[in-house]
Amino acid sequence: MLIDIPQEFESFVASLVARRRFLSEHEVLAESLRLLQARESLAEEIQKGFEQIDAGQSIDGPLAFDKLRARLGEQLGS
């Protein structure tokens, strides 16, 4: 696959390779895509959370932490 890097990013990519932060332009692109994929995955998880809240499948923060503390106490006590 051939990809043209937008001109405004060429010097940035070149500097990353020159400073040995990445060994090649290919590695810069691969890391960029990994980060984009992670961001998209996070956005999907956030959307799922909003949908759960809308469906009434949530509890308030202090109650959630109380439950977590109790569960931790049980685990540490056993």
C-alpha cells in the first residue's frame, strides 16, 4: 500500500525518524494507526456506557465505590 503523508506532517515524521524515536516512516504510521484504533475502541466503550446509563443499568459513584471497598475487604479478609 502506498500512502502519501500530508505535507504538514512530513517534517514531523522525518524528525521522529531522525531522532531515532522510530526507525522508519513505516513505524511512525503503524504507531499512529495503533493509537487511532485505541481511540476508536475507547469511543465505542464510552458509547456503550452511555447506552447502559440510558437503559438504567448504572449506579451512582459513591455506591459503586462502597461496593468495591466491601469486595476488597472480603478478599483481603479471606
